[in-house]
Amino acid sequence: LEAEVSSVDSCPREHGCRWRVATTAGTNGDFDVVLLTLPVPQMLALHGEALHSAIDEVEGLREGLCKVQYSSRFCLALFYHPADAAAVTLPGGAGLAYISNDSPFCYLALDNIRRGIDTSEGFSVMVHTTRQFGASNLEQTEEAMLPVLQQHFSKLMPHWPPPCHAFCHKWRYSQVTDPVCKEVNSNDGSVSLRGGSLVLSGDAFTSSNVDGCLTAAASAAAAVLLCCRAGNHFKYCAPFTKRFSLAGKTSASNMTSF
């Protein structure tokens, strides 16, 4: 789980599995079913003749995948001492905020409140930049952007104490702006290849919100279970509901804006 996948290819028949997944660490594993949910550009960059042959077997799939577009942004993570909990707050005790002023940030979350985490050992705050800021600074390094973002954040929340630690993460494939077209999105959230033994899914096949991610997850799970059931890998497979909706489930008391 700590290694990066480098290739997905066919497995020698004598091993009894269909796919061999190799990592950049030099390890590999053989599997009956492979599910890929990584961002589409990274998916297409994987090595493996069988993987790319499977994609090309579906008319229009590769073209549809190549048209998927993502927004980019930076994330600023701030860590605080337990003693700062009383000072690091949002209006009304909210756990998150959507920012609509001229700041480069658009979203702020206090993890201790949002996740119900005790602050006795410290806590963290996560801040996301806007799409526009991410696009205009995409080629900047995380090291170069860290002091820039910290300076902007100090102006946004001047009454907060300084964090004890901070780091910046560049999220090149943040949210899908142009998902896979419905013509090749055969499972309404995933695409099954090679008899269902290879499943492509993720928010690129729906949308980058909670509903979209849950729909993609349920579609992918249903596709994997269908393949496993057909191959008698499982004795029992519970049915899956393919669509989810969390409309109206967000508590207004736990969010604010400024």
C-alpha cells in the first residue's frame, strides 16, 4: 500500500490470475480483478500492453478519457498546539467555511470540529486555494508556495495564533471539470473491461462532489462483485444501490462563509 503502481498487465496463465500489478518499488501481485480509480492522466500513463489494449477495445473510450479535464489547486495544512484551540475558531463554532472574498483561498476546515477529534494532542486546519489561483501557479513548487500561502492566510485570519508547523501540497488533479462522456461511461460511474476483470472508475466518471464520489464507488463495487460472482470467487454477494444522494444532509450549523 505504500508503493506507487507502475503497470497493469496480463498475468501468465499458469498463475491462475488475469492481471499482474507492478509497483515502482519492484514488487508485484497477481489478481483476478483490478479496479483503477486514480486520475485519468495518471491512469493512461500506467504501463502494460494488456491495460491499453483493453481500453482500445471499447470504441471511443480512449478518446473520451483523453478529454477529461481537471482543475488544480494548492492545499495548506496548518498544525496547532492544544493550547491554541480556544483561539483557532470560526464564527458560531463552525467546523468549515467557504471563502468568497478576494483571498486566494476558497475553503477552510477545522479538522477537530469537522471530524469530532479531541484537541489534547494538537489539531490541524486545512485550507484550499481557488481554481484560478491554482491554475496561475501550477508550475510553482510546493516549497516556493508555502511562505506565499502562509502570508495570505495571516491576512485572512489575523487574529489566529501562528501554527507550530505547516506544509503545502500541490493537488494537480483536484476536481473534475469535464468528466468522461456518457457514451462510454457504460456503468453510469464506471467502465468494465475484459469481462469485468478490469474496472475503471472514480470521480472522473461522475463528478467531484460527495454524491458523485459515492455514485462512482457504488458503481465500481457493483461491477467488481458482478465479476466475482460470475467467476465464483465469492459464495455470496450483497446487492448494491448504485445511486446516492446527500442533498440537504449538510448541517448549516457546522459551516459558515466569509
